[in-house]
Amino acid sequence: MFGDVSGFTAMSEKLEPEDMKIIMDNCLKLLAGEVAKYDGTVDKFEGDLIMAVWGAPTAHEDDAERAVMAAMGMQVALHAFSARLEWQRGFTLKMRIGLNTGEVISGVVASGRSKDTTVMGDVVNTASRFEANAEPGTVMVGASTHALTKHMFEYETLEPIKVKGKVEALAVYRPIGIRSVRGQRRGVEGLASPMIGRGHAFEALTGAFDEAASTHVPQLVTITGIPGIGKSRLVDEFERYLVERGTGAGWCKGRCLPCGQDIAFHPLAEMLKGLFGIPDSDAKQAMLDRLLAGVREVMENVAGGEIASSELDEEARQICHRLGYAMGVAYPDSDLSEITPANVKDELLWAWRRFFYYWAGAAPAVIVVEDLQWGDRIVVDLLESLLDVLKDVPIMIVACARPELVEQSLSLVEGLNRKIIELEPLDAVESRELLDNLLSPNLLSPFWKERVVTAAGGVPFFLEEVLRGLVEEGRIVQSPAGWAPVQAENLPDLPVTVFATLFARMDRLPSLEKAVLQRASVVGSRFWDTALSYPALQLGREGTALLGLQAKNWVAQQTRSSFVDDREYLFTNDLVRESAYKALTKIQRVSEHRRTADWLESKVGDRTEEFTELLAYRYGQSSLQAIREDSENEDALRKAGTYGWRAAERARTQQAYSDALSRYNDAMTLFQHLIATNEQTDLQLDGLSAGELRLEIQLRRAQVKEPLGQLDSAIEDLDAVLRTALPANQIRQAATAYTQKGRVLRLQSHGAEAMECAEKAIELFKQAGDAGGQAQALLSLGEMYSDVPRLAGFEAACRQAYELAQ
């Protein structure tokens, strides 16, 4: 933004310099206040000119809107200031403002002995030209700013202007006010409809909230339906309802990640980061400090007068130690190291329950978990336990998921205070109503209307995409009189699936925009600008492409970024991301997953522990596919196996057994291939050699198969360990295998064989001088004696274990 105040020169000729300085300081301070009000940054003052920037250093998804609001606010503020000045001094002031949106270079510029941070580029120069051409007292904006804000502001279209350095005349617009009826960010501009066919679903949501608020009995509502059916739209309408009704309800939302990125507690960690303003780019200690301060404040607001400060501090510390562990960032003095893995899950669930108990203590609260079908079982367990444990808390849980989750977790919907909302495709009548709301009822002939309805299949998002395709092809155009068909009799055949619709739209994109969209699809549903340009980290053409993708509603920039120095974006719909990903070849996916993994590793610094699962997934996707394509990279294989092993260990200690088993399997594949194809490989991981690591993976894999009921498969792993460990004199691994095998055989009711394994384990641990292992094997033997029962044997085994433990 450039703003130039006219009238100062005439005034300076008649006023004393000191008076002039006071007036100018007050005026510019007033204008700077309007910039700050909308989170802009004043870049510089030069005489009576002000330059301001949005999007740097802090970016928001609505920066263009903020800039236009600030510009209009500056004109209003200056008008009032000028009225007072005219009454006091007889002078008037007016201002010309120019706004432009686009990619700039932001950095430090040396000027003599000083260094100043500023922005540079064609966008800046063009904004200055807009200011010079604006009428005093008005704002002039360019086409990019207009495209990003026309849903919010009424504009007057001005005559295109010629500016220096531009061959073509530039389209310019003048904002004249906020629209009385806002347009939509999502969807085709000018096409909007109320929510159709979801009345009963909406009533179920509001009814559950009212019940939780009035009875203080927690409620769980599961919204299920296929992608694009309207789960997020329903949640958005519900949030808007709570705000407009003035309920004062707390609201937090987290999302489970797709493409195997499921970190057990990710959606809950996302809630905490959102509630307490914790960016992913924070250093580890800064994040821990923010977490503790935030949790302590929540507790103080509810129980500050009832619990002694020291007790509150201690409980906050214990809660945060467990929340931090769940988020992947452990406190240095955490007491979780003293807790057995079998009890870690209970400790983590206790901490989450206590936090939500305090958070919902001040006012009714709503927890939203989206895409729960991609989440870990431990998240489902937590949601269910909140209902069972928090008996007097006005809390409502909304879980959004695809239908397969409910089939796997019936406990989500069966039981007291549990409801399910199954969103079905709209029927033909509702689909036609939606189409008539989006377009005028007579815009399309009945024949073509039925073709659009049929192509959409009752899914609102599909219908929206079909219409968008028609608009982008120029088959439907908007005129001052409204929407109108062009050559309706020649409309192309409509795609039979939404993926075909999206593929067709992608093919019409400029090559750079298409490439950026596909690269972003590998990063994930949310992505960052630096991830797209890594490793060069020279943002330029990618940023221009992102602006184009935003204007076409493929992606949207977020208000805050998990990495504060980067711009964060979201795909407008997961189907968009899936379509872009499917358009990549397998070889391209290998390369892009590796690039994304290297970028993430470079970003997280000393917090790789928190991002272990993501790194394991990224390097694993690259390396496993590379093995199949015979194009593997040894460094990537090592990283994939290392992060995969650590992610598996983390999942096992958190009792996420299915996830752990999958990761152990992948790690085994990667390490075996690395060793087989690189005979000189000196593989060392966590102090384990290649051979020891293979045995450890088999032992841990067998361990997690037990609670999953895969007992025969566990026995196969343990026998494989024994066949390798015994001839190689690897006593400890063989003893551990015998202990685990005895436990599995006991579960299979093979008592005699189980005792034989336990006795062999005791003897081997004794040979190895491992008193702890020997004590564990003795306890297992004692349990087997108690099954018979042979109480004397049980007592003797327990006594020996106790003596060894001492």
C-alpha cells in the first residue's frame, strides 16, 4: 500500500515548522494506527507518504481484505482529522491510496551505515503507480487485490490505466464499501446457496449442544459421510450458529492427517497449538514454556480460588509433562521415564481428560475432530473416555469421519449420550434445489440440468465442481443481468466422476500452476511455500503460481502458519489433493516424497522426536517405492529405516499396536534391502548392529502381535529369532524370545510347552548375567504355575524373582 497525503505543502507555507511537525506527526500516527488495527506493518514514512505491507512478516489468509479495510479506514480517519484541522486552522487534507497484491522480495537493504528491512519487486512499483493515478480521497486497487476481495467489497470498475514499464493497460478498481451480502470464498464467485437437505442433522447438533450445556453431561456426535458430502459445511454452520446465538462456548478443532501421516495424538496436539498460539517453528523450550503457561492459565481461571497455588502448579506440571510427551516434545525433567510402557497410555489419557475438564469448566465447550478415519485408535479411546469419566462437564464432542470408521468402531455411536449423523447424498429434488439456488432456475434447459444433477450424484462438492468446470470453459458466463449460458446446445459431455472433473480442470491450468499443485499434494492437505521450492529456497515463480491457484480456489492461505517464517496453505478439499496426487507418476512421487522429507527434516531442527512419524512416512514412501522401481538411494533408505524404527517404538510405547506393527514391517523391509544390496554397510542404530537390529525388530513385532490376537504369527517371528540367535550365541535375544514365546503359548493354552520356554529363558538370562530378564522370566513361570495350579512352584518362582529384583 502506498498513501500520499495532499495539502501538506500548501499548509507548510503558512505554518511555523514546529506547528507543522505536530500536525504531521499526529496525522501519520493516526494513519499508522489504522494499518496496525488490521495487522499490517508500516514499511516507511517519507515526508507525507506512507508505505505499508501485509503478509510480511506475518501472513494471514485474508491479507488482501485486511489491506482494503485499512485503506478505507485511513480515508475515514483522515476525513475526520481534516474536518478538525479545517475548523482549527482553515486547512483540509486528502489522501490518495494505491493497493496491489502479489509476490515481493522481503529483506534487508543497506543504506549508508544503517540497514532497513523492506519489500521490493514489480508488485511494489505497480502499487506506487496506482497511488499516483488515484483521485484524492479514494483508493485504487489492481486486478489481483480485486479478485481476492470482491466477495467482501463493492467495487467500481475504473478505466484501465497505462503505467510505465507495462505494455498492456492495467485493470483498476475503486472500493466503495463492504457488501451487504458477502460473497463466498469457496465455490464459484457469484454462486451461493443456503445449506440444503441438512435440517435434521443441524437440529441434532444444536440439540446435543443444548443438552450438554443444560445437564452438564458430555455428548458425542459423530458425523459420517463420503468425501464432499458436506461434513465440514455442517460443522461450519454449527460454529456460526453458536457465535450468532451468543453462547460463549469454547471451540477447538483438530484434524487427523491423511496419507499415513497419522501421529497418535496429532489432532489433539493441533488443538493445543491453536488454543495457545504455539507455532511449529518454535524452538523446543519455547513450545514447552507456551504450553505450561497456557495450561496454567486455563486451570487458574476455573480453580484458582479453590486450590492452593502450589497444588495448581504441580498438577499443571504433571498435565503438561504428559501433553508434551503426547505431542512428541518431552520436558527435560519429565517423570514419564519412570513409568512402564504399559502404563503410559493411561497417563496420557489422564492428562487429556484433566485438561479438557478444566477447559470446559468456565463455559460450555465444543471439541471437533475432523477426518477421524485417519486417526489412531488411541484418539477414539480418549473421546469415549471423556464421556465415561467427565460426569459433570458441559462438553460436546463432534467427530467427523468417513463411513468406514463407524463400521470399525461401533462404540463411537452405541451407548448413552452418543449420537450419529449419517449424511446421505442429496436426492434428485434436493440436488435440483441446490442447482436452482446456485444458478437461476431457468438458466439451463431441463435436459442439461438433469445431466449436471446426474454427474454430481447428490454430492454438493461434486455439483460445485461440475459447475466450476462449465464456468472455466466459458459455457456459463456472468453478465450484469446475471448468469447466462453460452452455446448451451454445444455443452460438452459431463464427466461421470468428480475425479474426471478435477483432472479436466487441472489440465487447463498453466503448466507451472499444475506442477506446484501436484508438488503440494505430496506435502499434504496443508503445505508451506518453502516446501514447494526446497532445496533452493528461492521463492518466486512458485509464489506467483500459488496466487493463481488461490484465485481459482484450488488452495487457500491460512491465517497463521505452523512455521512462522513460511506461508501455510490448505487444499480447499481433500479430493482436490487426491486428484493432484493421482496425476503424478510413481517415479515423480518418489522424488517429491524425498524432497518433502528433506525439507521437513531441515525445518524441525532439534524437534525430530516430535516429527518422527512424519519423517518415517516421508522417507518410507520414497524408499519403499524406490525399491519397487529399482532406483533406491542408500541415504534415504537409512533415514527411512531409522525414523521408521523410532516411530514404531514410539507407537508401541503408546500402545498404538496396529500402527507399530505396520512400521516394524516397513523398517524390516528397508533394513534387509539395505544390507542385502550394500555388503559393506556398517549399520548402527541406537547401539544395535545390523544383525541385532533384525532380531530386535522381530522381537518387538512379535510383542505387538500379542494384543492384536496374531498369536501364530508371533510364534513364527519368535522361532525365527531363536533359529538365528542360538547358533550365533546371542544369548540375551534368545532368552527374550523364549520369554515371549512362553507367554504366547500360555495364551494358546499350551501350558507344558509354555513352562519349558520359561525355564529355558531363565537359564539363558542367568548365563548372560541379566538379573532383570531372569526375574521377568521367573514371574512368567510363576503365572504358569498358578494356572495349574501348583502353588508351591508359584511361590518359589515369585520368591526367586523378588530376590533377584532386590
